[in-house]
Amino acid sequence: MAQTYDLILKGGTVVNQDGEGQRDVAVRDGRIVALGQFDASQAGKVIDCTGLHVLPGVIDSQVHFREPGIDHKEDLESGSRAAVMGGVTSVFEMPNTNPLTTTAETLADKVSRAHHRMHCDFAFWVGGTRENVKDIPELERLPAAAGIKVFMGSSTGDLLVEDDQGVRDILSVTRRRAAFHSEDEFRLRERADLRVENDPRSHPVWRDEEAALKCTKRLVSIARDVGAKIHILHLSTAEEVDYLVDHKDVASIEVTPHHLTLTDEAYERLGTLVQMNPPVRAAHHGERLWYGLDQGILDILGSDHAPHLLEEKQQPYPKSPSGMTGVQTLVPIMLDHVNAGKLSLARFVDMTSAGPARLFQTARKGRIAVGYDADFTVVDMKKTKTITNDWIASKCGWTPYDGKTVTGWAVGTIVRGNQIMWDEELTMPSQGEAVLFQDGLPRS
């Protein structure tokens, strides 16, 4: 029989928009060209997926890879290596680098650095500031731009836009969905003296639930007034879940694995290693986040991968920086929750592939369907492994989940038909390319 396809994924359980079922997937020129049953002789390469689930490629829409300017913590190569080792096929990287990603030139520089050096596909958030407001309508449509990201709290310098007028100016000119770190900077300043030296347990006392809720209410009000679409990153409070139920027409919501998995008891075990903005909080907040996930209030998962070296994190609080690794552990942590009955595999797929594609209007990503990019996260739902620091590919080399045993593991990462990772080994050189967006496609 003549060779028809470049690649066939054979014998796996495919999970996509029409449910789960055993089907082969045929790939040619980096795209899916057929679903069904195929003879192995029809392809130049066959990957045996018997006993495995083939998921649409996982999209992590919030990572900090630190390049340029803070490369000692992470860079685009090492961060993307961590991504594919964990089953992630595309990432959207954040603008708080040095220099900041706030201009066409700094965005183009990142794209140049990333092309065929990153192991996964990529896009970059562009920082919204007071200084670049007039340029935002063009900036958000540039090649590889995921959209506009605004810090209303937890940043410094030009990336901090804490006042209502500054946010209003930005949202008045955006046309795509803009992403926000939603913590009220004014309240954080007022409460800064609540930080207790060398006691990270005071972190969620300082950055309390009111700081998050107050900012989210301000943000929703402005977005509704100017007719903008907003995306609230790393939701962390029960109060915000209940408030946002009535504002889903303007606001989409991200939740992180660490806010779903860790509680404030982790400060006793991990100290500053679990220090994040917004903070890991008391258990009832996590319980309400799970309610929001179960009821469909929360839209997508993002890791907020924000690495720091161990010696930096181990400085006494509050000198210690906020942030932890997450891109490599997103899939196994959440598959463990799937196996525990906390969410279905279909819901996981919607929150990590179809959901990001829908919210941010990616082109050809997010589904296993003919015409789409051949991006797959291949998982063994029965595989039990212990997450260890030694497994972490990030430059920082640590994870808050060190020693945690999970069931459900990514065994393969395939990006546009390229088998990038299999059985915890990189299997080919980096092939990463820019994600295309429907709102940013080149004009014909």
C-alpha cells in the first residue's frame, strides 16, 4: 500500500469535541488530515498509542520564561523544554522581562529568540501601559501577540497600571480579550506593614481576599462601561467566584493548579517556596474554586509558571520573591485530580486546549480535527509516578510538588506532527513556531 501520511497515531483513545473513542489520527505536513482506522503501511512513521489517551495539545496561556534580561532564572529554551517534558504543546509568555514587552520591537525580538529555539509553539503577551495606549490597537494584532496584559497590582514601574483611568484608557482601545492581574495596589500599599519578617504565613494576610475582590469589581465595572472583553488571571478567592457568576458576559476566568491543590497549610511545610501573587489561601477558597470549576464558572487552566532560583526563594520573607514553577507539572497534577474524580477528562481538555483556543481565538489549535495543527498531548491515565526536583527541566530545578505521587502522566508531546518528547526524553531538536490568531492573521 502506498504511503499516504507522514505520521499515524494508532490505537489510542482520542478525546476531542465529540467525546472519547478509539481512533487513529493521520498527519501530513504538520496538520491532521484524517481520523479513523488506518493501516500502518500508509505512513512513514507510526506511534503506537495502545492503552493511551490522545488529547488535543495542552495550551498553557500564562508562563514567565524570563528572557530577555532575567535569564539566570529561566530562558525561552529551558522553559519550553520544561513545557514539553510535561506535555504542553503551546505557551503564551508574559511581558515582565527586561526590557518589557511593550513595543513592536521588543515583541519581534522575543519572536526571533523563540523561533526554532523553543521546543513548543509560542505567543507573547504585550504589556499594556500608560505610555503605549495609542499603539495598543496595532500591538495586539502583531504576529505572535496573544493580546494585552495589564498588572493592576504586584508589579513595578511602567507595567503597573493601578488606577481606574489608566485601565479605562487601555480597555477603551482594546478589541481582543485583555488579561489582568487583579489585586488592588492601593490596598496592598496600605497593608504592607502586615507582612511579618521571616513569616510567609503573613503573605495571604497582607494580600487578602478583599484586595483581590475589590480590584476585580473595579475591573468588571470599567470593562462593562467601555464594552471590553477581559480575562482575569489566577483567580484565588471564594468571593470572586461568587461575584463573577453575574459577569460572565464580559469576564473570562483562569485558575491555576496550585490554587486548586495547595492550601495555607503548605506555608508550614514549604515556607517561601509556596509564596505566590495572589497567594495560596485557606482551604475554603480552594473548595469554592473547585465549585466554580464544577459549575463551569471558571474557563481555563494556566500554570503561572514563574521560576526563581532556590537561593532567591529561600531569602527571609518578605525579601523572598513570589513565584514558583508550574508549566511542567500542570498536566500530571490535574490528571491526578481527574483520576480522583474532581473533574472529567473532557473538562480538563476544555480547560487546557479548546478553552484557550476559544477565548483567545487561536487559528488551527485546540481540537483534534481535520485541518488543525497536529498538536497532541499523549497521556497514560493509569501511570503512577512521583514528581521530583530531579525531573524538573526548568533552570531553577525545583517544584513545590517534590515527593508528590500522582496517577496520570504525559508520555508524549507532539507539536505540528513533530514527536518532541516521548517517555520523558526529548526526541528531536526544538521546532517551536509562533501561534497564529484569527484576530491577528496577516492580511491577504
